[in-house]
Amino acid sequence: MSALGGIAPWRRRTGITLFALGTVLPALIPLIYMAGIDGWLAATLTALFSFGLPEVLWFLAAIFIGRDGVKHLWRHVRVRWHILLRRVRGKRR
């Protein structure tokens, strides 16, 4: 049984969704400027999307999935990252 198998399904889904949203949020910053949002609001949203909100979402995800779930999730992310790096390095040669 995986580390995430011991928690309620709704907590697991919510935690993984918050983690993914926190990871993707900084990539959405260009949409703020493409939407034509003006001045201080665009600056505030950019700061929130890059510094404040991802960390808060990751913290909430950790609360939802627990310590073992966080370890499992980061292990999964690291494995996928290493696979991606191997593929990229293999294409360069």
C-alpha cells in the first residue's frame, strides 16, 4: 500500500490538487499581463503568484495529505524529474 493509500480519498485529491496548483501558479503570470490588468493590481497579482500563494498552497497540501503523503509526493516528483533529465540529456548526445 502506498503512503497516500491510508488517507481519505477526498483529502488525497485535495492535497494533490493544491500541490499541483502551487507548482503551476507562477507559470500563469504572463496571463495577468495578457489580460490587460492595470498597474498596482497586476504587480500585486504577480507578487502573489510568484512568492506568496504557491507556498501557502503547498503548506495546505501538506496539511491535507500528512507527513507520509508529502514524502511520497516529493519522491514521486524527484523520480519524474530524474526521468525527464535523462531523456533531455539523451537527446543532446
